Amino acid sequence: MNRPQPGRRALLGATLALPFLGRSALAQGGEPYVLGTLFPMSGPNAEYGTVFTAGAQLALQHIEADKVLKRPIRLQAEDTQALPQQAVVGMTKLANVDKASFVLVGFTAVSKAVAPVGDRAKIVMVNGGAVGPDLSGLSPYFWNTIPLAHLETEALLPYIVGERKLKRIALVYVDDPLGDAILGALRDGLPKAGGTLAGSFSVPRTAQQFAPVAARIRQTRPDAVYIASFGAQQSQIIKQLRDNGISQPLLSYSAMNLDSVKNTAEAEGLIFTTQKTDFAGGDAMTKRFAADFKARFNSDPGTYHVNYYNAVWLFGQLAAMNEAAGRPVDGETLRAALLEKREFDLVGGKGRFDDKGNLTAAIQVNELRGGALTRIAG
Amino acid sequence: MLFLQLLQGGVQTGALYALTAAGFALIFGATRIFHFAHGAAFTLAGYAFLMAWNAGWPWPLGALAAIAVAVLFGVAIEQLVYRPIGRHEGGFFTVFVAAFGVSIVVQNLVGMIAGRGFAVIDTPLSRATEVLPDLWIAPVFYVAIGVSALLFLALSLFLTRSHAGVALRALAQNPDLIRTYGLSSTRLSILAFALGSALAAPAAILTGMTVGLNEAMGHHVMLISMAATIVGGVGNLKGAALAGLLLGIAESVALAFVEPQWAEAVSFVVLFGFILFRPSGLFGVAVAR
Amino acid sequence: MIAYLANLATIVAIFGILASTLNVAIGHAGIFSVAHAVFFGLGAYAGAQTAMLLVPDPLLALLVAALIAGGLSLCLALPALRVRGEYFVAASLGLQMVATTLFSELKPLTGGIGGLVGIPRPELFGVTITALPLALATLALILLATHLLARGSFGRTLRAIRDAESAAEALGKHVAVAKTLAVAFACAGAGMAGALFAFHMAFVNVESFTLDQSVLVMAMVIVGGTGTLWGPLLGAALLLALPAGLSFLPFIPPTEVGAVQQILYGLAMTLLMIFRPAGLVGDLGRGKVAH
């Protein structure tokens, strides 16, 4: 965040224009479908909320432009601050007041908290941001458009240990279900790949000082350091490790795909996994997504944009199937439509959903060079 | 060597804690206002410097801007929030809740204007080099110690040599005395807020270089300042500063013995223990209240 | 809409219990605790574990929660007996911060940040019920107890301690006993609120029991009016309905919705304190005299 961010301002302008967009959509006729979002829009994780919303907004724009649905869609945002309690209140409002049929969620703890509410009300919840492995099969109505964490480490370790010969890995992980999941994945995965876990250091979600942790990490003499956190904390960890004598390669997972990380000078050379997306050489849908995203938000899209775009696009496809069949659009029919079709054209290529509603996707390994992602493996 | 490294890191953090704690203690001592929004002054100062720095201003100008913003905020909150409340009842917790509201507003305004998430003041000062085997020290360490020492020297000279400074100290001891001598406690309390808030600025700038800034950071700073004020003994600036330093060291050195997730609790165990067993603080006279 | 209002009513009732019990400590005994969320959390974990491991009987869960929270209230009573004023605030703050860490780390008991998932719905005499009637009944009981307590001799003792501790002691009041009892009552009530909260959310984690939550509950008491019977409940309803109501505002762009809500919320809190420093229900005149 050291340089001016034209993207942010453009984004703000675009969202300010949204109410008007909604009004013109209403003219199309029919009661709008309500699409809820449960994202952190304030507090230390608010950057994610902004990113997640942008992806969803672009998909709404495309659904409207393509006239996919007979009825318009209204976006109803509820702020969770990434806290479970706020999320449950918001989810209850979405279910009972707004009558949302489809809700976008993020964050492991939030997802786990709202899942029972959505399950009872039979509302489809789609996660495109959190990667805790226990999010799989949380409810028949809880789907994931993001590959969960164990898939990411499985893709990373063979490359890191096998090709790069980085055998001793130290781990800094946030003390929450996500961090525990990555700890578990590395503990199992590293020996299999021929490496060892040199040390693991858990930090609270609110921690800001990492110089002492850096000192502890240096003691373990690692070949590389894996960072498993999210939000503002990630950049803080990267910067402070680099400032405090850790020159070894830094590794991580898809949560690093944020502008604030890319704009952190110390993040240069960071190696992390994301799902595979080829914006330049991909199919027509991916190209259109990349081009229109750039046009609307004046910045390059990242994987979160893709995931939430896909989630909303998926809603468009499923609701259109129901409209064509003359069925109402609700949680049950959406789920039936998903299980009926299974495979969808999504950004990043064809996506296939398993019985639990998880999108299976290929993973790639990226390196951050000059503030941009470069695919280096996978 | 790990211990030495952790001690060094603790001193660096502690020096900055000492500055903010002294500011908080100054305000609290002179006005008895529990300035819960002190962290907001810290956040604002940090972002003011960041913006000036990114706009290409030379650093002394940026530092002045940061101090100006902090002072302005401190005086404004004293005039607009604390004073009207004080006129009514001035209940300790009424002030607390009002200040809490202000810090929520500041945090979210900063997020809206400066962008949410992490931001860092990018300087080579924070980059550590290996000075001894396995002991890494960044130039900012010397800056932090130098700045803190200088400011404390200046502050204690001001408090002991200048008329206003002596009056401020007297106000902390006995508000009625001041009135008898015909001094305006209103102007003194503005002075306390201005000085106390200004002390947060250098700490905010240096923190922005090492740890980085985010709009929610004021919270932690405020907690540490408050803890240091209590541990140091209310109304005792030296005590607050020393306690701030000790809390910084404790937080860091704790990592030699416990896992990182317990580090924050260590500071507050220290606080809790102090209140139970030595409520008068480090060098407090017995404060039987 | 009905379900939404029921949900909001349940939350308001639960926080009404929290605020009313904290009010006993603040308004009647002059014990300014910013650690109320600790006991809320203890009760929530105790209630949740009782329901998950034994039976989802809400009465048993409430009892266990009240006993554990009330018992551990000694952690708060101890500093309350030794120090007053700002010192006690700081002590309770230290307790709050340490407890937050413990809640995150004692994973077998609390589940850490991941929390306890799948708390069963309460069953009373074999019938599954919602948390709303339980919360309302508990709230009514707490309010009744507070009312009786405020009128009785115990209430007079507490207020005597609040206004002039040494004088109360000189008059032969058992200051230590009275303070400990007041804290135990407040904390046990918070524990019951916690158990209800666990039943209502079917999920609890440490994030609901942090310093922010303690400060929020305290703000409810202050905003409503300390020492009054209905003030804390009104404060709870207002501070909970405010964000909920703000989320109905149609003109806020989705990406700024959180920040704008929070700003209005913070502003409302500050302005209320400037213009109604004794709280909404509080009596301005009386506040002045007491000072």
C-alpha cells in the first residue's frame, strides 16, 4: 500500500454507482432474487470484503448483460467483521427479512457459525475465500468454489522439497482453524515429500509484533519459512521476518493474493499457491472476465475475484435452469440443479462440483515478482 | 544469543511503548481523564506521516505534520467531547464510553480514507543487519532509543523548569491548589492533551516503520499505555515510561520461555499481579483510594 | 421477518441480562468491571459442554453456567477488595486479556478460535424449544432479583459502599462480604446469559468473549443509565438495534457498509454521552448530587 491505488478509487466509484444499476435492473420486471453477502466490511479484515464484493459485482454485471435470468438480482451486503456473532445475526436477517436464496460467505470461523442457520432455512451458502478443510460437507447447502487448504499444500510440497531442495521448513501459523489445518497438512505432507517441519510457531490473530518470532525461527535454521495467516497480519509477518534477518524463501497459500501483499516490497520472491487461472491464454469466458474486470476496477483480478465471480455466475446458471424448468428458485432447487449438471463453464476453465458441493480445481505455484504473480509450477 | 536478541527487540518496542504511555500518563495525571482514545491519536499521527512520506515530503516536515495532527486531535477531543461531559457529571465511565465511540469513528474513517489493512512506512531504517553472530539490529533501534531519551529529557526539563510544567505537575497532585493560585486549569488541561498527544506521534512514526500501520492498531497501543500507567503508578511519568519499557521487554523476552501465542497475556499477567500485590505501582507512594 | 425479530429479541434479552447484571456491580456496588465478557464466556462454554456431553437440558446448563461463572468470580472479587477506581478497571482489564488468551488456547474445553460447533437445541421435558422463552424468563428473573436487591438492605449496603466505603465500614457493614456477593451475583448472571447465548447461536467461540464485548456491555449500562432498573435493558436494545437498523439503510454502497455503520455507531455513542451523560433513563439531577 505504498503506492497510490487507482484501483481502489475506481472501485469506490463503481460501487457508488451500484444503487442506480439496481434500479435499472428492476425495470426488467419481476421481484428481484436476493443475493446476500456476509463479508468483513469493517475491521482488520475489511480488505477481503472489498475484494470479495468486487468479484461478485462483476458477475452480476455479466449476468445482467447476458440476460441470463428473467428476474433481476439484488445484492444485499451484511458486515460480519469476520466475527461469528455478527455473521449469525446477519445471516438470520438475510434468511428472514431479505429472503435471500443464495449467500456468499468467507472466513472459516464465520462459515462454521452461519452454516447451521443456512442449513435450517435451506439457503445455499457459497464460500470462495476460506480454506479450512472442515468446511467441506458442512451442510448440503454449503458449497465451496475455492480448493481447501490441504489441496494447496499437496501441490506445493513436491515442488518445494523435490525441485527446489528446500527440506527444512519452519511454519508461522495463525492460531485458528485455518492455521491448525495448515499445520496438520505440513506435518503429514512434509515427511511424505522428503522434508521435515523444522519448527512451528503459532501467533494470535491480533498479534502485530513478529520480530521476536523471527528470532525464534532463525534458531531452527530452516531452508524456507511457511506463513499461514490472513488479512493485514500477512504483510506484517512478511515484512518483519525480512527485516529481522530471515532471508530464506517464504512460502504461503492463496490468502496472500491481496494487493496489500503484492505492494509490500518485502514480499518480492514470495512463493504461494493459488488455483490455476490463465487470464491471458485461457478460454473466452476467462478472457472476458479479465478484460472487463480491468475495465471496471482498473486493476488486475486475483483468485478471490475469480472465486466469487464464479459463485455468482454459478447462481445465474442454476437459477436459469430452474427458470427454464418452471421451478421456483430456492435452496432446494438450486442444489438439485447443481447435482444434476455438475460441470459448469467458469472463469479458469471447466469446473466440476463433487457430491458435497466442492469445486475441484487445479492448483498452481506462483512467485511474486515485481508486484505480480508469475506461475512457476503446476 | 536468543535471549539477547529478544531483549534487544523488547527494548526497541518498549522505548516506543514508554513514549505513548508517558503521554497517556501525563493526560491522566493532570486531568484525571481516562483518555481511551489515546490510541486514536497514535493511529492518526502514523497515517499522517505515512501520507506525507508517500507524497514525497522530507521527513522532518512529515514528522511535524504527524505531531500537528496528533495535537489537533487531542485538543479537539478535550474541547468537544470531554469538556462538555465534564460540565455535566464527568462520570469516569461516561468519558470512557464517549472516548470509545470516538476511537471507533477514527478507526473507520482512517480505513475509508487511507485504505484498509496493512500499510508501512518504507525506509531502510527497519532493515536489520547481523552485528554479532545471530544478533540482528536495525538502525531504527538506535533511533527509537535516541528519540525516546531525548524526548524524556526535554519533557522532564519542561516539567521541572518551566512555569507551565510545574503547574501541570501540581495539577496532578492537587487540582484545588491550582485554582487557589489563580491558574487556569482549563488551559493547563489543554496543554496536557496537546503534550500527551504529541508524545504519541514519534512512537507512531517509528512503529509505522517497523511493525507497519493498520487502522485498528490504536487499540493495542492504548491498552499498553494504560497498563503502563497503572504499573508505573498513577501520576508518575517516570514510572509510566519505565513500566512501558518493561512491558515491551516482557512481551518480547517471554518468547524465550513460552510459545508466541502467550506473549500478549504475559504483559497483562504482569499488570494483574501488580494491582494485586503492589497497587501503588513501581515507585508509587501508597495510593489508598 | 418474525424469525428475524425473534432472533433480535433473543440477542437483546441475552445482552439485557448481561447489562443488568453488570449494572449490579457498576451501579449498585461501584465496581467498574471491564471483564464481564469473561464470565459470559465461562457460562457459554460451561453451558455448551453440559449440553453436548450430558443432556441438552437448559435448566441444568444454566445452573452449571451460573455455578462456574459465579465460583470463578473470585478472580474479580479479589482485586475488587484490594483496589478501587481506575486500578480496579485496569485489574479487570488484565483479567479480560489473560482470559481471552486462555479461551483461545484451552482448545479441549473451548475449541479455541474454531469454537464449539453443533451445540444441540435446548430440550425441556422432552420438547425442543428455542432460546427466546428461556432468555425472556431469565431476564425477568434477573430484573426481579435486581429490583428486590436494590430495595432491600443488601442494596442499601452496596450503595453505601459505592458512595463512601470507609463510612460504610465504620457503620459496621461487611464490606468484603457484600462486595464479593455482588460480584458473584453479577458474574453468575453473566454465566447464565452465556449458556443462553450458546443455545441460541448453536456455536460459540472466543471472539464473542473479548474485551470489545466487555466494553460493549459496559457501554450498554452507561448509555442506558447506571443504577437504574430499566436503563441497562434499554441500552442493550439500543446498541444492538442500532447496527441492525443501520443495515437497513439502502443508500450505503456495499463496500463501505461496514465502515459507515461503525462510524454512525461510534458517533451515536459519543453524542449520547455528551448530551445524556447520566444515560437515557438516568436522572441528571441525581448524578450531580452524587458527585
